[in-house]
Amino acid sequence: MWKKSFEADFGVKFLGSKANEGTASHRGNNGSALVDGDGVILPVGSTNGASLVCFDKLTGKTLWKCGSE
């Protein structure tokens, strides 16, 4: 079993209504994971190239990331 910190690993911070950018910063992170083969795709919400991140479902290793919410 593994876990990730969106703040520590991807720089996503929950700032409530004082946030200047990124949906996750405004409302916190929410969304459902999508399992696709060996990957788990999550809406991380980072403004630095990791809006969506695919993790290896067994190890938690980042397989790919994309977007800047």
C-alpha cells in the first residue's frame, strides 16, 4: 500500500478562498481515481504540470503527469 502528499510531492496547497490560482487551491482536492490497467489516474490539481497524474497502482511511482490547472 502507498500514499502521496499532493502538497509535498506536487506543490498543491489548500488556501481556501484566499487562493490566487488552481481549483485545488480554492476548494481542496477532490475527485475520483480512474484505474486503467496498471495505472491509477488522479486529478492532483497542480499548476506546475501535474493537473492529472498517473501512478503505478502497485508501487505509487509517478508514470506520467500533464496539464497546469
